[in-house]
Amino acid sequence: MKEGPDIAQIGALIGDPARANMLTALMGGRALTATELAGAGGITLQTASAHLAKLEAGGLLAQRKQGRHRYFALADDNVGKLLESIMGFAASRGHLRHRPGPKEPALRKARICYDHLAGDYGVRMLDSLIAAGAISALDDGLSLTKAGEVHLGSIGIDVGGLRSTRRPLCRSCLDWSERRAHLAGSLGKALLTNFFDKGWARRIEDSRSVLFTSDGERRFLALFPLDA
Amino acid sequence: MKEGPDIAQIGALIGDPARANMLTALMGGRALTATELAGAGGITLQTASAHLAKLEAGGLLAQRKQGRHRYFALADDNVGKLLESIMGFAASRGHLRHRPGPKEPALRKARICYDHLAGDYGVRMLDSLIAAGAISALDDGLSLTKAGEVHLGSIGIDVGGLRSTRRPLCRSCLDWSERRAHLAGSLGKALLTNFFDKGWARRIEDSRSVLFTSDGERRFLALFPLDA
DNA sequence: TCAATGCTTCGGTTAGGATCGAAGTATGAA
DNA sequence: TTCATACTTCGATCCTAACCGAAGCATTGA
């Protein structure tokens, strides 16, 4: 009598307003923390945690632990396509809730991820460092080469001092706007701080965006070329 | 107050098991009475009536009064397409309502998807039409070629008549059991109707299965060969 | 070591809605 | 008219799950 896929489970997962708002917030492609998603859903952190666990169990979300944050993102682009098709249908039936402002391209280009550089420029920086032989990528881990230590020292990074801290020097951090890795760890932090100190870039107030000056951008791109 | 189309309403409508069962039953393409749908949903008539009113208000169902019966059917083929895509997703996540029975293999082989042929045979038919140059696949869309129009005319399909309807002629529909596309749209409907008219196949009562006669199956396979 | 942050788990409350019995309306047949 | 069928509406019950406060766990930085 009952045969075929169980659409009720999927529907129920999407059918709760708080969950639907969280999923909609994730449609931008970026991974968000549980706290951010709680805000998007208009609920407290505890409730959001329960919802996120259900969405993950249902295969709609994927979770990635990153330090003391937990980043949630749509499990894959099939989920995005599914949500998009439901959105299209809902719109065609007049089930609309209006959406405000534009996106933030600046955030995708360069932003702060805790204390290091993420976004397009963050990904480019790590790619360039690997291509130059300054950092070697082994499986999941990254390690600074001797050539890299010299190279970064010439920029003004005191690698020896960084090594004395307990925090790992190099760490890979998955970038969800780019879906590729960028450089975290104390070295990642030191590099971003270095850019700020040199006046190449500055933070936008109340935002994670990083704004490069025109001169700073030129120097940054020259320092981290793409060898394509 | 939030963003975009309201997917929660649609999700909630599909998310109730009784409603999902009724919608699945309507994927068979024919209109069913409230009593029949109550049986499909495993609920009493009163409860079914409340559910059907909600589904109609949500734009998923259309109602037609005929005598003292009230026939319900999917509002249009967009609904069928939406449900099929959710089914495909649910199947890919292993959300199967498994009541394993003899119907299951038959359902995977050939079934009705709203009003056209799906399953293994539905996928084969589209593949064969594309391989024969009758249909060309462009990006996500399908279009009938002139050669295809002649070819289908020889089978007995009046393509010109189909073109006069408002409904799209060719449409791709993702198949949940095969995870590949089959042919929807008015042409898909016309082909299935053609098979029924010729006596090649018939519907199984109270099921979405399509059963081919041995002669009909031979002719179908000859008409839509796989050139592998 | 301690404090701060980010998130999860636990426990108890509450609201929504799914459900069905009973009664009401509409259509058709006898 | 009378009965039967098909469905809807009303009213009451009951149960799930959404919700949040508080406490617990984990990671990080100092």
C-alpha cells in the first residue's frame, strides 16, 4: 500500500517556520554558526540547537566543527536545488514574504574569520603560498616550510615567536563562500594583523568585511600571485 | 518579516503523513474522491475533509464537484513536478517508507508520474528519443526536433494539436527511482495515453504501477531501443 | 589554572493541530 | 416523501513537538 520515498519527513523538516528561516538563511551558500542561525530563525540558541540536530539527522545540513564554533551549511547542492524548487513553487502560489537588501559582495571578497583572512582573498593567499612552496599541504594538515619561514620573515612575520605559543601555527579552515580552504592558525592571524598594521586594509565596523585600500590591494595581489 | 518565498507553508502541507499519503496517491494522475483519499491516508472521512480543504487552500489540489462526489486532483503538473523532486531527494537520503512488497519492482520498472511514464521504462524512452535525434537536450530544457515530430507522427501522436495547448510540450522530470530524467509535459502525457489506447499497457488498480502486456512490452522496447 | 565563549542537554510548560464522534448539508435514488 | 450516500462542520480530546530557563560540556585564550 505504502510505497516509495517518504516525502512527509522532508516536508515536516522544511515545514517548521524556524527551520525554514534557517534553511533560507543558508541558501546564500555560506556556512553559519548555530548562534547566527538562531537569530535567523528568531529563536533561542537551545531551540536552534535542537532544530539543527534534526536537520542534520534528516540529511539537509552538514556540520563542521571549527574551533569552538559549529558551522552549519546545506549538505550539498541537491538540498539547495530542492529548496529553490520549493521556493519557486511557493512564489507561484503567492506564498510570499518580502526580502530586503542586497547581498554583500564585499564579505565574499575579504572578511574576517575569527582572527584571520577568509573569502576570495583568503583562499587566494593560501593557494599562492602553497604554489610558492612556502606551505606544504599534507592530507588535512598544513605545515610551514623552511623556505616559507624565510619568505614570511622578509614580510615582517616573526615565525619563531609564533612557534612559542601553544596555538597551532598553520591550520586549514574551510571557506564556505569559496568552498575551498584558507589559512587559519596563529600564522593566519599574524598575516592579517600584519596587513592591518601596514595599513593595507581595515575592518568595517559592525561587520566581518575587510576593506583593502587601493594601494594595499595592489601590494597584496603582487605578494600573493596566482600562477594560473 | 523575513526573506523570500514562504517555503514553510508548503513544507508543512506536505509534512503531515496523512496528507503526504493522499498526495502520493494523487501522483497516479487520476482524480480521487474524498472517501478514496481518506483510505489512502489511513484516516477517517472527517479528518480527510479537513486535510483536503487545507491542501486546496494551499494551491496544491483542485476540486471538481460531480454529482454527490467531490473529485480531488493535483492542481497542475507543477505540483506533480514538485512532489517528484521531493521524492527524488527523499530517496537519495534513504528516507524510504519501506513496506517491501511485490509492487516495488513493478513501480521501479514503469509507473505513472502524474500523467506521464516514469521509472526504468520512462527513462529509457527519453534516452532513446534523444539518441534517435527526436528530442534534443539543451542545458536543462528539452525540445522536439522536426525529425522527432515526423517520427512521433508515425506512431500516432498529433504534435501540432499538442502545441496548441498552453502546457509545455517537452519537459524534463527527475525520476526518483532512477535518479535520471524522463519525459514530462503534454508530449509525455500523449505518449503514455497512446500506449494505453493501443493496448500495450494498462494501469494497475489503486496503484501507480503500469503493467505492460508481453506483446506491448516487445513493441515498446523495439520502438525505443537502447543503442549502447 | 581560570574565565569567556559557543553550543548541547535536560526538564517542564504550552500551543497547535491531528484526530474522531456526532450532527448537519447536499445530492441522488426509490 | 423517504432513505441512502457523500461529504462538511462542530466540538472535544489528546498528543506531539516547539519552546525556553538552567545547567553542563567543550574549546580557546590568558
